Amino acid sequence: DAKTTQPTSMDCAEGRAANLPCNHSTISGNEYVYWYRQIHSQGPQYIIHGLKNNETNEMASLIITEDRKSSTLILPHATLRDTAVYYCIVRVAGGGTASKLTFGTGTRLQVTL
Amino acid sequence: DAGVTQSPTHLIKTRGQQVTLRCSPKSGHDTVSWYQQALGQGPQFIFQYYEEEERQRGNFPDRFSGHQFPNYSSELNVNALLLGDSALYLCASSEDGRGTEAFFGQGTRLTVV
């Protein structure tokens, strides 16, 4: 799986958009970008994934650059409950690879009043 | 649907002892992976079980072993515990062949003293 680079920490005011960047310059053509988050003392939670098109679901939006070397996770209206460590993971989708994930140290997002 | 359940939630063991952790996957999932998460670090992949066989393994010693049962539940066994084995142990499940994301349990906090 390709290596990813994320900032160690970020702050965001409640109600504002949180934009979390991820660099994955060595991504292969068949690798997807996945985002998970881990709220303190809980297991990681799947957020969203994409291949090359921008994706949106009820939790977040994922913007992938045209060259696919970087992406941004957007939480449109951050709340205090979004305070967590966010992991950007690049992997081939499908089959048994779904639960074999290579985590980095992630970005610690602190949402403040 | 109860999601992924792990037991126990907390455990304290003495150096040299053996421990068994348990995981029940999300309904409909047949693949189980185990992770170790040290304090302040991202989860590290230990191994994955599918069809009652270990399919993939991370960089962990043979002291770490596992088992998957016909109902897809799984156990993680650690022998000859070391202080460095103190960590949060996470179980993740997915559906082989169709699954695009993994679902994690809340983890078992193991403390070795």
C-alpha cells in the first residue's frame, strides 16, 4: 500500500469547515483513498473513500486532485463530536484487503468552541 | 445489528502469562483482522483470518496466534506476555469479495504488569 503524509494536528472552530489534507504521491492506479477516524478510546470508524472522482456522503466530502497525488477530507460543519484522530489510508479495494489497513499516525483534529 | 463486539473490554495480566481476546464480527462478515495499537500510535496490523485460516500476517512474533471459528468469530492469543504487549487490541471485520470498508470493534485494553 502507498505511504501517506498528514499533518500531525489541526484546530477548527465549531460550525466551520474542517479541511484535512493528505499527501499520497506514490499512489498506484488501482489504489483508493480511504479515510477513517478514531474518537478517543474507540475503534476506528470508516468515513469515506474514493478513486479519482470527488465523493460526498452524510459525514464528509472527499476531494482528490486530478493527478491523485493528494486529497482533502472536508467536514462541512465541524462539531465538538468531530474531535478525533483522522487517518488517510491508500489501498486496493475489495476482497480481503478491506480489513487489512496500514495506518499512519494520522491528524489529530481538535474542534473548539 | 450489534456491529463488531470484543471481549473483554479491559484486562490486566502479569508478565509471562498468556491471554485470549475474543471478537464477533458484524453480521454477514466473514473476514476478521486483528490490530495492536500502542499509546499515541496508529493501529498496527497483526493478522487476518478468512475461512478459518490465517490469510495474511503483519510483522508480529509467533507469540501472537489466532483462530477463527465456523461462525466467523475469532480469538487472538498472546503467549509469554511482555510489558511491551500493553496496548489496545482492535478487531475489524469485512465481507470478503464485496466489502469496501472495515468495521472495528471498541477494542480490548490489555495492561501487562
